Amino acid sequence: MPAPAAPEPMTARAAGPLRGTAEVPGDKSVSHRALILGALAVGTTRISGLLEGEDVLDTAAAMRAFGATVERTGPGEWTVAGVGVGGFAEPRDVIDCGNSGTGVRLIMGAMATTPIVATFTGDASLRSRPMGRVTDPLALFGARAVGRKGGRLPMTLVGAAEPVPVRYTLPVASAQVKSAVLLAGLNAPGETAVTEREPSRDHTERMLAGFGARLRIEEAPEGRTIVLTGQPELRPQAVAVPRDPSSAAFPVAAALMVPGSAVRVPGVSRNPTRDGFYRTLVEMGADIAFENPRIEGGEPVADLRVRHSGGLRGIEVPPDRAASMIDEYPVLAALAAFAEGRTLMRGIRELRVTESDRLDAMARGLEACGVCLEEGEDSLAVHGAGPAGVAGGARVAVRLDHRIAMSFLCLGLAARAPVTIDDAGPIATSFPAFLPLMAGLGAVFAP
């Protein structure tokens, strides 16, 4: 692996209102899945609006390593000539997934029922994260995984020579694990079924159907079950990637923090399994409108108009909403510091096993900025003090986590004193245009 890049400190300070249009990048979740399913189809899939952040580029490189032909034809425009279900070739080298937990877990699922061997690694953050949550269900198909202590990368996965179909109930809501099991089920005979007690993002189900897989959804009191018929021939598609609601959350939250702001964010995914953050903003009293609703690439989208109103109020976020906004809790916690009263977020234990322990990282950073809070094992309560309630003036450790980095840069735009993050480098993994995009709206950042 290349040597780690030198840290890139960055400081955000208050300036004038944020104004203009924020053209956020394509949805990261959809981008990963488009590349992987394109590689498993027979023929050429054409993708527009692909997120060209490091996480997704690592997945593109992995698909090449497994034998697919993946080419960039223009900005956000890509083609994938697939090898078909069960057609992955054995990689000649280690698969480096960088910082992407989504990428490594989905790729493991896609190869787990093909009789090949692959070794996976990643950056320091990814190597610290447990993989047992995905390798355990993949073992039910007949795959074998050998990794470091605690089920951590680097890890070698031996695909099942004679895979069997699986019925699996998710212990916790996880789109990554659900998707890995469904992708593994593609090359297993018969029907593979995944039951989730709480809904998680459904991009994989939507895209599988679009590529021609046979699946059905069964609703029951114990949860929602996705039943997939294995060994289909997937058809290549034209995939239009909607704009990422998780990336849009940063200019949206910043506009709600900074007085006088008015920002438009066009074409953002409104997938109901991804819009918990925006429902929460409405409940907090945010001035946000969803205009021109439409369907693009099989996903509901809308244009967002956001205005600072200064009237945000603290609320209790329902725990069952966590799966639909798990990536947005860091920036929600930052925004809650500018609301009136207490915002309570429960059922968020999942934040402790992401790129960093995001719950702890946000709590420590907010405390350093003068915010009162209470941290639990799976909860965070932020005591907001109104629009001028954040002192700032801190240097925050982002722990190699892009969302922690962007959250505190947004907070620094409205705090009374500048806020510095110790490393802006990780932002490139998901939102490489974040700094220039925000500067174009009027944000003031300085190295």
C-alpha cells in the first residue's frame, strides 16, 4: 500500500450568508452498485452521474481486477462490460478498497459464490473495522474467510465451489450486509431470502430488478423479506445516478446554520429509505422545500430549496429512523447545536463501527467547541443554545473520517470563533468537490 498522505489541516470561519446552487455529486451507494451489477451483467452497462470519489474509484478498479472492462468516457460517464453472474476471474493482486466499507462488503458478497480466491485490504480506518458481520452470513453459502484478529482486514475470501441458497435474518438493520447476501445469492441455485426487521436503504433491490433479476418482497409482522431467485442472466442497463442525499446534507445543514443563507440543491434522491435526515429537518422547523419531484434512473428525486430561518427547535429523533439517515447523524449533531433546546438521537450504535467511532468523534469535537451534550452507548443528546450558541475556537480530530471532517467545517461557518479540523484529506473519499462547492456558495475555508 502507498504511504499515508500527510494530514491537511483546514479552518472554517464565519463569513456572509451562503447563496447559490449546490451541484452535489452522484449518490455513492447507487454508484457502487451500478459498477458491481454492471460487472455481473452480460453486455455493456452505461452509467451517467457516477460519483468519482476515491471510494467509488476503488470499486471500479476492483471490478477490473475481477475481469470486467470498466472505462471512463467523460465526466461522470462510465461503461462497464460485464462478465456475467459467476463469471468473475481470480484477481492477480490484492484488492485495495481504500476507505470504503460499502465497497469491500458488497464486493465480498458478489464474489463469495464463485470458486475463486481474493484478498482484500484498505486504509488504516477500513483495516480497523470488523468484517464478521458480512463474512458470517457469506459462510452460510459455503465461502471461507481468513483475516486478522477480530475479523479485520487484510482478509482472504475463498468463494464457495458449490454454493447453497441461504435464508438469513439481519441482526441489525444494515444495507451493506443485506446487499452482500443478495449479491452472493445471485450465483447460488434456488432462492436466497433476507429478512430485515427494520427497513434499510433499498438501492440493491431496486437495481437488481432493473438488471432483470427475479425477486419478490414479502411483508410479515416479523419484518420485510427479500426473496431472490439465483443464477439469472442480468441484462446491461443505462443507469442515471441521482445526486447523493448524504452529500447534499452538508450544504443544506450549513445553510440552516448560517444566517441569511438561501441555497438550492437540484436533483437529490428522495428514496424513502434514505430521507430520514430531511424528515427530521422538517420536524425541527427548517425552512426547506422539495420542488419538482420526479423519477430518474428508477429513483425518486427532487430539487431542494433551503433558507435560514433561525427557528430550529430540538426534537427526539425516532430510533426506527436510524437506518434511513445513519450517515447524516454527524452533521445533524452539528446542526442541533444551533437549535433551541435538546435534540435526542437514539438507536445509533451503528455509528461506532463506521469509518471511525462517529458517535464518540462527534461528542468530543462538539465538547471542544463548547457544546453541552450527553453521550450514551447508542445515543447522543445535544443541548442547543440557539443560532449564536456555538463558541467554536477548537481544533477537532476527524479520525480519518470524511463525514466528521465536513460536519465540523460546516459548524465552523456559523460558530463564534473559527473551527479547525486536523485533516481535510479524507473528504476526497466521498465528496471531492466539497471545498470548492462550498466556497462557491460563500464559505470561507483556509489551510
